[in-house]
Amino acid sequence: MDNDVKFMRLALEQAREALRRDEVPIGCVLTYDGRVVGRGYNLTEKFQDVTAHAEMQAITAACRTFGGKYLQGCTLYVTVEPCVMCAGAIGWAQVSRVVYGAADERRGFSRLAPHALHPRCQVSSGVLEEECATLMKEFFNRKRG
């Protein structure tokens, strides 16, 4: 659990970078054997691309690190529960474990596509949940305010 908190804090740093750039504040890091091999944050506004989610950025970076498309043995830490698109990519990349902070009741994969991840992928949720959720709430309150 200590590593989960440590790496979720790094994902939160990525989310704060997204916030600084006026992007939806979701951040992600991918780890392998205790070290970060990929990181990312939402870039959908910058690229005007709905697929530029934090998880997609981190998966791409990790695949470059390894020189291949499979991320077996990796753990993905993301501040908000992955959407269906990201869960599909996580599944295709064969990520071994997903850890997320805040649940996404409306668009999260666990409700919409609970079998999208690789069958052997383990999932943990609620790590630094309040901090992750607060970042999102504050962002959207400012946008709507």
C-alpha cells in the first residue's frame, strides 16, 4: 500500500500539470519493478483530440520505454477511474494491475465495461480518493462557476 500511495502522488503531480494547462486534471503513471516507465496527463484540449487521455499518454510513453506494445508486469496508477476507451487500451497492452483514486460513476469502465481489462489484471481503487476527487470537483466548479 505504501507504493500505491507513493505512485498515486506522482499521478496527482501529473494531474496538477494538466490543471495548470487548463486540461481536465487527470494524471497517470505506469510503473515496472518499482520505477516509473511512463507518465501522462490529459491533453485533449491541446491536441483537440478526444483520445489524448492521461492513460493513453502514459501507455504510449511506457511502450516507447520498453520498445514493445505489451506492458505485462506493469502497474498503472491513475487519479480517476479509466473510461471504456482507456480500459480497452489497458487491456490490449496487458497491464497487470490498475490502481485508481476516484471512481467515475457515470463514465467509468467498472460500470460500463467491467470486462474491458485483461482477464488477469488486478484492480485496486480508492487510493488517495478524496484528493483525486477534490481536484476534479474544483476544476469543474471553476468551469461552471
